[in-house]
Amino acid sequence: MIKVNNVTKEFYQGQEKTEVLKGVHLHIEEGEFVAIMGPSGSGKSTLLQLLGGLDTPTTGEIQISHKMLNEMKEKDRTVFRRRQIGFVFQNYQLLPNLTVEENIAFPLHADGKLSKEYEKLIHEFIQTVGLEGLESKQAKLLSGGQQQRVAIARALVTNPTVLLADEPTGNLDRVRAEEILTLLSKFHRDYKQTIVMVTHDIFAAGFADRIILFKDGVVDQEISRKDSDYAKYLANFMA
Ligand SMILES: Nc1ncnc2c1ncn2[C@@H]1O[C@H](COP(=O)(O)OP(=O)(O)OP(=O)(O)O)[C@@H](O)[C@H]1O
Ligand SMILES: [Mg+2]
């Protein structure tokens, strides 16, 4: 469903060129939950931005649901991103003065949808992410874990093709992190949500079906839960 074909990405700072992605190949199936790991600066967030159509590759192709992202006009890519891509970030990125409900309704508004018609859907999401009773609370008054629940509901309320999560548990303690990972797993399991999650944390990566290891701008290793040495791999990683 997601195909990344020989993608490179270069950044220029003045005359100086940095080659961040150096030929990335990746296939992600519909309904898969994939974790991307790798050292700081290896290009994980850059790849996620390209997958989400926030930026374009220098060379190579990205295909999502048979749509070639690089062939789209800027305007079409914006609409595609709004409808097909859900984003979750480490620092939640909610609108602090809006309420829980208003934050979740936001992407529907942005897409010109009347929230009156979507009240039931929004309420269902509030229930699913465990925020009942907090509907009218301003986002800035919530704990980190609660804010990330709002961010997840906001990302998924449009029923996107894929959820892209960049270190979604990076700011949370272990208990809160596990709650968020359990919630993501639930969307993956119960709603077949395709998820691509970047993480530094092997504990978080262990919730995914497959772990992709990045190094120096390319995919270095992959291990799938189905592989016989998966448990050993995780144990080694943690050692
Ligand atoms: N817009 C940009 N302009 C210039 N350089 C950039 C830009 N975005 C990223 N880079 C550079 O690309 C490299 C990879 O950055 P990226 O954020 O993708 O790494 P990462 O793997 O997500 O790292 P981390 O684990 O620290 O989040 C870094 O050297 C960074 O400085
Ligand atoms: Mg990053």
C-alpha cells in the first residue's frame, strides 16, 4: 500500500549539501504496524515527512494507495494529506486554547465538513481514546498522556489511509507510553489501521509487526514478528 522506491533527500545549507536519505526502499502493507528505528540524524523524521507529503524527495518515488505523491500538484498533495494521512508528533501539537472536542473536530472543519453531523463520530473517538468527561477541557490543561490521546483521535477522525507517528511516546514516562502504545495497537488490531511509527525505544518498537532499522540514510536491517529469531533480536537490542 505504501511503496518507497529508491528515495533520496538532500538538503542545502548555503553551498553545503547534506545527503540525508541515500536510496530508501520500503514496502508497507495495508493494515501493517511498522516501527522505524535508527540513530539520531539517520533520516527517520525526514522519511516520515516525505511519506506524509509535507516535503518531496530529491529523487525516487513514493506511492500511497496507488497514488504517486511526487506526481501530484502541490494543491492536490495538500488535499491528499488532509484526507489520507494522520500525523502524531512527540510534542502533541494541539491547539492549546481549544477544547478536546474542538481539537478533534479540527481536521473535519479544515476539510469543510460540518461538525454537527460529525458529533457522534467525535464522541465515539473521545470514548475510544479514553477521554470521556474531558470534552470541554482546554488542551493546555491536560497531562501529556491525555494530550497525546487527543492528538491520536484528531489524527484518526478523518479515517486516514495511514497514521504517521514520530516518537509519539518520546515525552512520556513508561506507564503513559505503554498506555499510548496499547491505544495505537488497538486501532491497528480492531480497525486495521496502518501505522508507521518512528521511535528510539525498542520497548515501543516491540508493539509493531515489523521493525525497520535505519542507518546512514538507508534501510540497514528489518525484522518481523513472524521471524523465528524476533524475540532473540529484541533481547539483544535491549541488552
Ligand atoms: N529542513 C532541513 N534542512 C536542512 N537539514 C535538515 C532539514 N531537515 C533535516 N535535516 C538534516 O537531516 C538529517 C536527518 O534529520 P532527521 O530529523 O530526519 O533525523 P532523525 O533520524 O529523525 O533524528 P532524531 O532521531 O534525532 O529525530 C539531520 O542531519 C538534519 O540536520
Ligand atoms: Mg526525528
